[in-house]
Amino acid sequence: MTQAVACASAILVTAPPDAAGCPGARALLPALTAAGAYPDWIGYVSSTAVYGDRDGGWAFEDDALNASSLEGARRVRAEADWLDAGQGMGLTVQIFRLPAIYGPGRSVVDRLKDGSARIVRKPGQVFNRVHLEDAVSGLFASMDRPRPGAVYNLTDDAPSPVDVVMAGAAARMGLPTPPEVDWTDPSVSDAMRRFYLDSKRISNARAKAELGWRPEFPSWREGLEAILASR
């Protein structure tokens, strides 16, 4: 590990935090110290779950964090640990808060095709998404413009309710509208149910202004068309 970090110009940490914090920090920070290494860029991929519920309102990077789930609370702690390490060790650490990630093999298209799709309704609930390619392009844009301590939301431009996306995708694919279930129904996975705890719109204005980044897929509609075209 020490030899690897000594040669690295950029390090991306994607491991989810556990009860003890970020496993990436536990492995990398001692190695960086031992190597006397100062990479040009260190990115920690976090989650918009750190904001908690905004009752449909907008969330910005400098807002107070109020995670409503255990996973979100762990992300809050991991972010703080990385930012503290960056400041204390002189490292160029950036934080990236991502919403639900989708792309080929990981989208409503696949669930509609295999018959597992359900329309889950929770009145007033809304959130953002980000296509995998847009998340990656945002990270590369930051590598070109590193800023110690920076925090960025990498999201699409169009927060939308899940039921609207699912019904719209089914119509676009010429498939029947999936059956409806309540968000508390046992058939809804724990991972999916966590999305329904919060309702918020995430601003990506800072990433656009500071990184010159723009999502290639500004809404789920463009993302869906790209996925269908790739099949």
C-alpha cells in the first residue's frame, strides 16, 4: 500500500463507511503518512443522503447536514474525517455527493424488462439521479481543477418522483404500466425504501460554476434514451 500511494497522482475512495468510519481512510491515511506522499487529488465519493429530508426543498453544499438514515449519518462522519485529514495533513481532498446512480444494467429499463418493476408512490416525494457517465465526468473535471476542501453535488438537473420516472419509462418502451405498491410494502427493498425517507432537490450549480461540468444526461429522459440505444 505504501509503495502504491507513493506513486499515485490521484486517489478515488468509493468504499461505503461502516460503524468505525471510512475503511478507505483507515487504509490510506497511514500509508500516505508512511510514504510521505501528497497526491495531486484525493476524491471521496459520498451521498446526498447527508442532507436528510428537505420536504422537497433545495439542498446546497454549504447547508447544514441532517441525515435521516444510519447510512447517511455514517457518510456525514466519513466526510468530516476526510476533510479533517486533508486540512491536518496538507492533502488535496475533495468530497462528491451523489444521488441514485443509474446506467446500463442498472436502471428502470432492466426492472421493466425482467418484470420486477413496481410503481411506488409517496405523495410529494422527489429526488435527483445521476447517470454513471456524468458522475465519472464530474470526477475527471475536478481532477483538472483540484481544490482542497471542496464539496460538490454531482447530480442531474431534473429532480423527479420515482413513479413519474417509472411510468414514463414504461410508456416509452411500450410496456404495461407496472403494478403499484405502497413504499412501506415488504416487497420494496430496504435500499429502495431509504430513498423515500427524504424528499429534496439537489443543486449542482457549484460543480457547473467551479468545474465547468455539465451533465450529458440532464434528466432521466436523456439517460433513458441512451440506455435504450445501447441495448
